[in-house]
Amino acid sequence: MLTLGEIQGFMSRLDNWSLEENSIVKVFNFANLKDALEFLNKVGNAVEKLEHEPDVVMSGGSVRLSLST
């Protein structure tokens, strides 16, 4: 398990991700629901290969991904 300092070091390399408790989080905004769903399908295909699935909250054209650290 990484220390908080190690996590913060990695976070500085990520664009617009934040650390919330034990997870890294990013909100992606799209013009519409269709674009958000297309993005979410791409995420699903990628994470299936990695066997590390994010928590997802979708609302309209917004997708919030949360990955446990």
C-alpha cells in the first residue's frame, strides 16, 4: 500500500484528478448524454483488461470516476 506522500507525488502527474479519502477521483464533462455513454463504454473496455473497475456516477453529460488507492 502506498503512503499518503507517495500518493500525493503521483497525483501531481495527473491532470485534474483529486484525492478523496481512499480514492482518486475525476469528473469528465461532455456535451450530451450520448458522448458521456460513449466515453463510459471506452472506460469499460479498458478497465476490463486491467481487472480494476472504477466506481462510476453518471448524470446527464457528466461522468465521475473514482478509483480506490
